[in-house]
Amino acid sequence: MTARPASAEACLAIASNAQRLACYDAALGYSAPSPQQADQAAQAAADQVQQDRAQARGAEGEGAPQRIGELFRRDDLERDPVARATIANAGRGSLLDSRWELAKDSKLGIFQLRAYKPVYVLPGFWTSKVNDTPSSPNPNNTVGQSQELDSLEAKFQISFKTKVAEDLFGDNGDVWIGYSQVSHWQAYSSETSRPFRETNYEPEAMLVFRNNYSLLGWKGRMTGLSLNHQSNGRSDPLSRSWNRVILSVGLDRENWALVLRPWYRIEENARDDNNPDIEDYLGRGDALLVYSRSGHELSLTARHSLRGGDRSHGSLQFDWGFPINNLLRGHVQVFDGYGESLIDYNHKATYVGVGFALLEWF
């Protein structure tokens, strides 16, 4: 909870518009409307704009198409800043708004670090089947000699993003850059000097738009388009990498959030492609479903190749974050299927991890 300022004057020195507004709200005891109330206000404002537009058309009459065209050459919202601001605040406070600053009054400015994916440390991460001879259809990326690996290791993930441009299209359209890193550490393998078995690096650039539509009881909040690179930074035969263009569609309702992400892999030269069949294992899209309530967060991530027969592969990952005390959260992760990491992209196994989290999805 934000501490209440001593007075409203104490907020004057805050540079960020959104943070300054939050300071004034706290100083004056203002409570922001719920996402549902924000949606209702936005819909009422949109309806009023449509009604005013219809009345203006009726006043012009049927015989003046040129004058009507001139009247509505600019968007009605440009002439009604109150309605525009109300519509732009649709969904303020929703789950997806809290992570992507979609509503007008949720925006916190550029070049400030934000949470992206969950940040956690799993000291215990066990697999049912060790991949001691990683392989690929490219002969240059197939390991000939078995590696000494323990089935129990440690895993951790860090992830953050920052906004580099805001409101490129009126009051919509933000550009984010993000970075995620997942490491698998053979922390209990003293015989082999406890090496890092695999680290996946994932920089990304994203263009995100705010939406406001209804679909089967869900509210469409965002659409994003991103350029994504993922690699393990290793030399042959252990090198793995790919580049994707990803479309993201985000919806939420009350304590639920759903993000659908189909993607297209950017093709590489066949000679340099160290995992040419990666789409048939890591998939051509994924879906993330999150439920968050009372400090507990449950998420399910599903991937699939979207192909049949011998090319039909996928995975499921379940995560549960829960409070231990005011400062510490527990985290449990279960993964089953192909591609828990890039080096294991065509390796199927079950993984179970237990540890701690600093940040969850929401």
C-alpha cells in the first residue's frame, strides 16, 4: 500500500504524471474505480460520442454530404478531451493493465525498469529423464559423447522490461524492450565442478496497443507484436537459437488473465540452422492462463506444434506462487513435454521444481 503523503503539496516535486496523480489520490483519500467501473465509464463515453455524432449528422440533413465529411474529418474524440480520457482509461487496474500500463492514467513514463515474466529461484529442480546426448537434424549440432549430468539441479529465471516510447498513435501504442534469462545449474554435481548446464537468453522488442472489447465474458485488453531472439550462447555442437515474430492477444476478467501468442519463425540458412525442426517441438504458438487471488497465483502455459502425426509435439507447464510471509513467496513448477530448455528442445521429460519467487506474472 502506498504511504499517504503529508499534504497534496508534497506531490508537486514528482516528475511522472502517473506517479504524481497517484500521490494526489493518496493525499486526498481518493480510491480509483475498479476495472469494471472503468469499463462502464468508457463504454458510456463511447456511446455518448456515437449519439452526438448521430445527432450532428441529423442536424446537417441528407443534402450536405460534403459538409458532413468536413465535420467528421477529424475524430470526434479530438473535440471532446473528457470523453477521450475516459475511453482511454478503460480497464484501468485490471491484471493486464497492471503489467503493461495500458490505461491512460496507468502509464508511468519511459526508461524505467518493469516486471516482465516471473522472477524465481528453484534450488530443487528434478527431471525424470536426463538429456545426456543432445541432438539435432543438423549433424554439426549432435553430441557424440554422453555427458555426465545429475537429474537434480537448480534453476532460476530473471526477467524485466522497459518502455522506450509511449503513445505513438495518439494515446495508444507503446514500445517496450524486454530481456529474460533462464539458467540450469548442476549445483549438486561436485564431480564435474558444478557447471551451468544450460542458459537461455531472450531479448525482445514489443509494440503494444490497448484494446477494449468483449468476448464471451472476457475483456480484450491488449494486442502486441514483437521481434524475439532466443539462444543459449554456446558453440557447436551445443548451439541452439531461433528468431520469431510473435503476435500477442491479451484478455482478462476479474482474477483471470489469458494471453494467446501465435508466432512465425524467421527462416535461417540451412547450413547455419542448428535446430531446423524446432517449430515441431517448441511449437508455433502458446497460451498462458493465470489465476491470481489473495496472494496466490496459478498459471498454466501450453505449447503445441499445430501439426499432426509424427510432427505433433507440445508441452504443459504449471506454476504456483504462494505467500510464505510478508517478504517471501514460495514457488512450485511442474513441466511435462518437449523443450523445457533450448538444448532439450526435442527431448521429452517431466520436470518438478520447488523454490522461491520475487515476482509472479501479476
